[in-house]
Amino acid sequence: MHDRPDQLEPESLMREISDLEGRIGELRQAAGVPEPDLRVTLDAALVELELALTVLRTMGGEHIGEQGGSAAAENERRVLRTVFQDAPVPLFLLDRNTSVRRVNRQAAMLLGTSSGYVSGKQFTAFCDMATRAAVRSQLAAVVRTGRRRRVQVRFLGRDRPVDAVVTFARVWIRGEPDPMVMVAAGSTNTPTDDTSAQDGQDPARSPRAKVAQTRGAQGGPPDDEAVATIVHRMDVLATASELLLDEPVFNETVAVRRCARLLAAELADWAFIDLTVPSGGGPAGAAPTGAHVAGKIPLRRQVVMGPEDEHSVEAARTLEEVDPVDGTLPHTVFVTRQSALRPHVESLDVLGVCPDGQPVCGKIGATSVLSVPIEDGDRAIGTITLAASGEYGPFDLMDLGVVQRLGRYLALVIRAARLYRRRAEVAETLQAGLLPRVLPTIEGVTVAAKYLTATHGSEVGGDFYDVFRTENGWGLILGDVCGKGEDAAAVTATARHCARLASRWRSRPGDVLGIVNEALLDEDRFVTAVMAGLTVETEKVIVSLGTAGHPPAIVVRADGVIRTASRGGVPLGLFEDFEPGLDTVDLTAGDTLILHSDGVLEACDMMRQEFGQERLLETLAAHAGDTPQGMLAGVERVLLEFCDGDLRDDVSMLAMRVEPPSLT
């Protein structure tokens, strides 16, 4: 008994090869006839393959001389090329670990890719999620027992899955220490839309259905397919731009959710967006990339968008709690700032593992994944990751390019939103320091205040008000600094605290405003203000008014009659020779004094018509019977309704009412 078949003479070997070539040509012709029996052709091709291997084992024997050995090596290459590469059916050669060693042209065409791309990857990476486990088991059985196995497989083709019956056969190849597996695919067919629907997926509503249609899934010239695909990607980018920028004020949460929803609807089955948590390290809350980042600025999952069926919605809730960890694709992309494309997923834990131990890709049936950094040019602040089941083909470089561009758009919006939010927080903190936390209690009168921040902009406003003790009673002041921002806030603080301090040794508002004017002469900004000095008596309150280029005070009598105090004066901080406008008003029980900024009068409606003095007086008259706080709330409601909530300037109001004498 010999360990290998009898060796053949060179003449016999050449005859065997010639006959083999003839039979292979006949099989190729049989596969090309109308309605061929591909299963019979497949079995015959495997028989010929085994025969070719038998012939190969006879080559290179001891009785073949040096010249004969060279001819045998050339013949070996010729046999391999004839039987394997030119076979009329798709063939895969797998090693013991089921990695693809080689594929022929038919197999590469079946998958819609190149032979070089397939080689080296796990064979199961090209099968859909539902059949992978069965394929692995069958391959293991073939290697162990040597028996042929036939399995129904759904390959992940370029445009959509391809159903096939594959035959696994164990083979021994000279020079290889372990057995290998030859995989031959036959009886292939492309699933129709009806087939997809039977599998539980509605093709018309699938997230990637539009992509498949633009690729010409129903047929069409290749040039038209390419143009349609490009047009679809351009539409996605245009839609993204509109969604992300259609906000009067940048909102990070809104932008992220809009982006994820668009991607899950147009390019993928699932969309994940992970971001760094904003910190004080910069406008976007991120730091330079690298290992340092991985340890100190972890990614946090912000949103997961997927199909709308009950199972997927529940899975999305679970996945929103699974942050990207070290070793997952999103984390690697964030740290390296390098986009990654995995057209065929080999490792199911590439997106991490769920709390129950199930890989994320397995839970959502993802067979194709891509991930891009969200970066604004200076730093990475997160990642966008898409996952698809392969129902309409794996992701390609065009998909990657579109998502990369969208990642840059989103990064700029997020950076602007975080910068806006940070400046708004600073403005709110600074503004709070310019206003009294609580208004003091004054015997015999009730005081109320209202402050509304401008809708546009994040800078601190210039409005201020205050209520404080004076030399002979109480003082109320309301003012407006020209401009906004930190510089304006500094002038605001100077004006407010100077007025409070000067009132300790000056009783008349005109004198107090004169001191404030001197303090502001060296500033680059001017201030308008109105101040009221209160002298509380038994039956009335005497109000001394000083005005510096500000809208005049308003008096609402208990019987509803309204009058305005005298105007006059120039703004503070402009001239050394300062003369305020002066007036004196006596208030009795039920009378109310109103101080306000010009933000009330200058608020505009859609036609750019100002709210104006008359509307303010009419509104105050309509609420004359309310409490001081109720009067200001009534003005606020009417004002916001008039301008549709769009305030172009800050609004401040201060109200003081004389209460009836106490009987005790």
C-alpha cells in the first residue's frame, strides 16, 4: 500500500491535463445554457477538482529528472489555473481556521468585489448573520469527518444578498500540513423584493432601500447607476446641512438627534453618535487626541437610531447605555482620528458588548460597519458609527466619504453650540451679579422687578436695576449701558455700585447721578438711567426723580389714570458738565411708579413695528388693578406676544406701589 497515488510519466501527465481541460470547457458550456442544472454542474466540478488534486500528487516524483521537474512545476500551475481560476462556478479555498486562502473570479463576481479583498478574511464574514453559526458548524464537521456537506447560504453581495447552495469538501494539498476546505457555490439566485418581505423586511421602507434603488438594483446602465448614487449622497448632505443649520440658536441635542435620524433613514439600518462630555478645557470640551485622551476624556453614547419595530426600539434603549470602550471601533476612531470601514464584519464585538454579554453586532444583526471621527479641524469631539445588515449591500468608500463630510458639519455645529452655551452660562452668572438677589422690604410700599434676556446672542446685557437705602429714605435706580459683553458688564457694575454708595451721603437723585457721571467719564461707554428717591410719610410717598437720557418714569394712579414724568438729561459718562432731568411726584395709596428700559419700547413685531410708548401705557392701564408683580407679568405677556418671543434687546422693569396705611 502506497502513501500516495502512483506517479505518472510526463507523457501520461500531459494527456491527463489535456483531457481535464476539455472536460472543464464542457462544464463551462453546460453552465451557460438556458436554465442549466447548476447542481449537477457543481458536483461534476468537484469531481474534476479531486481528479486534478490526484494528478498534482503524482508530480515531482523521484524518477522525473531535473528538466522533468521544471515541466511538472509549470504543469502544476497550469492545472491550478485551469481547474480553480477558470472554473464555471464560484470557488473558495479555506484553511483549517476557515480563513479564505484564495477565490476564483466567479466567487469574486458573486460578492461584487475583488479577489484580493476577499483573501485573508473569514469566510463567514461574507454570510448574513442568520446563517453564520450554521456555516461554522458545517465547516468544522467537514474538516473533522471528511464528508461533504451541502448548506443553504445567503451571501452578502455588493448590492443585496445572494442566496446560494454551497458544497463543502475537505481536500489535502501538497505542502500544507493541515487539511483545507473547498467551497463551491451553486444554484445561486438574487432575492426579490417579495423574498425580502417574506423575511420580515419591507423593502420599500428599508433604510437602505433608496441606496439600492440608486445603484440600479432593478437594472440599468452602469453610468446611470453611478450618477444616481452620487445624486443620492448629495441629497443626503444637502438635507443634513438644512437640518443642522435650521436653528436660530445652535442646539447640540437637536443637531445630534437630527443627524442620527437622517443617517438611519437614508444610509444605514443603525446610527450611533458618541461624544465627549463638555468641560472647561476648550470651546468644544475636548483635548488633543492620543492615549491621554482615551484615559481622561471618555466617549459617552448620546443617541442610537434604528428601525421602528418593537424589538429594535427596545434594543436601542439598551444600546444607549453601552458607552464605547477601549478596543471598540468607535473608540479607536476617536483616539486615532482615522475613519474606519468594515464592509464585512468578522468580529461581532467590534461595536462592543451589551450588558447581557451579547455582542452589539449580533444583537442588531449588523454585518457591515463604518465609523468616522467628529472633528472640527483642531480636535476630535466624538464619532459617528453606522451599521447595516447587508440587505442592500455593504458600505463602500462613497458611504464613508459622505459620513466623513457630515461628521465635519456636525462638529462645527456642536462646537458652536458648546461655545454658545458656555458664553451664555458666563453671561447668566455675570448678569446675576449685576442684579440684586432679592428686593428689600420697605414699610408702606411693595416693590417688584422683571428682567427678560434678549433672545439673540449669548453676551451679558447692559440693563441693571437696584433698590437700596439712601441718606433720608430709599432709592430705586434702573439703567442701561450702551452695548453688551464683558466690557459693558464692567461699566454696569460701576454705575450700579457707585449709585448705591453715593446715596449714602447724597439724598437727591440729581446729585447721585452727577457723582455716577464723574465716575464714568473715563469709560468708553455711556449709560442712560432713571433714579427715584423715596421719602415715605404717613399718608403719602414723595418721589424725587432724576433722569439721564432714559425713558421717563410712569405713574399709574389708583383710579387708572396714567401720566409720565418729565424727560431730560443726557446719558452718564459723556460730559463733565452734567445736568439731569428732574421731577417730583406725590404718590398715595394704590398709586404705582414704573421704571423701565428702552428694550420694552423698541421690541418689534414681524413687520418691524415697535411696541412703543402708547402700547406700554395701554397695557399698564389694563392691569392697573393687579399687584405690582401682576402688572409687570401682564406687560411681559403682551410684549412677548407682540414680538412673537423674539426680543432683540434685554428688558428690565421695576414697579413700586404705595400700600394703604396699616390699621395697627
